[in-house]
Amino acid sequence: MSAESTESKLEFKNYGWRVTFAGMGINLALGILYTWSVISKHVPEEWGWDEGDKSLPYMVACLIFSLVMVPAGRMQDKLGPRLVATIGGILVGAGFVLASMTTSLAVFVIGFGVLAGAGIGFGYASATPPAVKWFPPAKTGLIAGIVVSGFGLASVYAAPLSRWLIITCGFKTAILMLGIGFLVVVVSLAQLLRAPHKVLQFIQEYGEVGRLKQTAMAREKAEAEGKELSIDKKEDFAPREMLGTLQFYLLWFMYACGAGAGLMVISKLAAIADKQVGISLGFVLVAVLAVGNGGGRILAGMLSDKIGRKATMMICFVFQAILIFLLSRATSENGLGTVPTMAIISALIGANYGANLALFPSITKDFFGLKNFGMNYGLVFTSWGVGGFMLAYLAGKMYLAHQTFAYAYYGASTLLILAAVTAIFLKPPHHTVDAA
């Protein structure tokens, strides 16, 4: 049967937008991670946690989240997104419940850092892959941006909600209520996730029947002229094959720099507002940053569909380096330390950070294909956890040693410039095959 008749006779119900918004909803729940600066600020003083201690649950959650993305992505590729996202919702709920039952830093780290971090990894790994599979390549950036925007926008409601619950119900009860709520939401939305039929996915990915016809015509012409045709092939890389490419390591380094710089600010924004600038409304800045975070994912995804992933990355890295440098100069004595200015800087830092979460899954799919996208992106995503862990740790330690975040700012800005320079050398992996 010809490709044309296959396309005309097979009809598939398109669940693309339903899956996209279900994934976005799951990420809206899992994005509680980004409210840590608000939660940590309200840890009871009698627990005796210093700034380094308060960074630990968040750092571990980021690291576990990123590491779990690898097996979770593999499971998503093999078993489908519904089961894996359901496991994620259960783990997040269990982690928050455990954290709500203790005053011990170690147990809290196990609950919030290990269990909830793993749950976020399972849920996040299952949200983007099924959504982008429903749409053609020209919409990859947009769809990825919409799905992951939920994770960024979460703080818009979760930061004030967390603060209100903690003040109204107490710290432990608030953590318990958040855990139960997110378990119900994630498990429910997980049931709406599904991947498209393989034939529909093929049609979407390989660009309509016209491309197949062009290839057939080129092959016939080459045979008539007695030549051997060599054509570019859209390649699905196995994880092991991807790890053998230079592109993987360049992407990994760039992602670690871009994500780590943003996560450093996110983890400490409430403390930065309070201790560096003297603003008591740090939770408002967290919410403003979240708006930028969510919006930046959608805008960067759309822009990358138009001008390319590489150019968009370079713009975001340089802009973020400038913004973080400006943040380092903000004090209560200058114009940078006012609430409106801090809100603008926070929103733009959020937008440039959020751009990473749309750009890197998109370019992973562009470079390495859809078949193993879940695990391949999981491997790339480990850089997010390592970058977030290291720079959040650096920020906490530098503050303890020098009573300032300045050194952490300078280090993050330098890494961002290095990432922009690295992007110059980024090229897609090219493979050719001999047409039989």
C-alpha cells in the first residue's frame, strides 16, 4: 500500500492538545520545587537549621530529580507515560507526608529531597515526550514550551499558597496538605496521557507524504543515471549512541550552566530579597519570577522554532549573565534595590532560566530523534540536577563564608558566558546512509 493511501485510509483521533495540557497541569503541581525559597524561609527557628542546612533538601531534590529522569525516561519510552506519571504522583505525595512528620534534617531530606525529588522526575519525564509526539517538528518548541511552562508557573500560586498554609496551619500541617493535594492532582491528570499511534507519529515527524515522494523520485533518477544515492536520514539515536557524540557533552555543559545559574537564584531569592536588598516581600518576587519562568518557556520555544535553537540559546545565556550581574549590584541604597526593579530583574531571570527547559528537550529531539527521546533527554537532563546542586550549594557556602552572595553571582555569570561561547561550536550530528 502506498504512503498516500495509508495516510488517507487510516484515521486517528488526535489527542495532542489534551495530552499537552494534561502534561502542563502535572508540571503545575510538580513545580512546588520552585517554592523552596519560600518554604525554607519558614522553617521553624527552633529546628536550628542554618542557610547551608536549608539548601540541602532542595539541592538533593534537584539532583535526585535529574538522575531519576534517566530510568523514568526509559520507562516512559517502553511502558508509556500514564503509568510512569502515576508513580511520580504517588512518590511526591509520600515524600511530602514523610517530611511533614519530622524535625530532623536527615529525614526531611529523605522525604522532600529523595522521595519527592524522585516523584518529580517520574512525572516530569512523562509530560513532554507524549505531547511533542502528537505534533509536527515545526511545533516542537511551542509544544515543549507549553508543557514545561506549567513547572515554571507553579510558583505563581504555590508560593503564596505555601506561605498562607504555613502561617495559617503551621509548617508541618502545610507540608502534609500540599503533599496530599499534589498526589491527587498528578495521579488524576496522569490518566489523560497517551502517545500517538506509530503511523500518525511517523507522518507527523517525517513530514507528510511529499518528503517520501521526493526521496523516491531522487532514488529513481540516481538509478537511471547509474549513480549511488546517498541521502540524509532522520536518525533515532539509542542512548549509547548519543553518549558517543560530541553534541551530547556540549549540550550537557551548556544546560548545566544555564539551569544552574537560574536554580541558584530561585533557591535563594527570598533570602536575597531579605538579606541583601532588605525587601520583606520575597515571596512576591518568587511569584513574579515564576511568571517569567513560565512565559519564557513558551516564548523561547516559539522563537527557537523561528530562528533556531542555537541562536535562541546564545541570546538567553548572554542576557542572563547580564541580569545576574545586575542582581549582584542591587542594594537598598540604589535604584536596583527597589521593589519594582527587583520584580523586573526577577521576572527576566525567570524567563531566561525557563527558556532552557523548552530549548534543551527540543534540541535533544531535533538531534537524536523521538524513538528514545524519554531516556535521551533524561541523560541530557542530568546536567540540570548537577548544575542546580553545585550552584545552589555554592551560593549557600559563599554566603556563610562572606555574608554575601556576590561571589556566587560572579561565578554564575562567568559560566553563562562560557555556555554562550560553547553554543557557537554546536552543530547537529549528521549521518548519511546509502540508499539501496
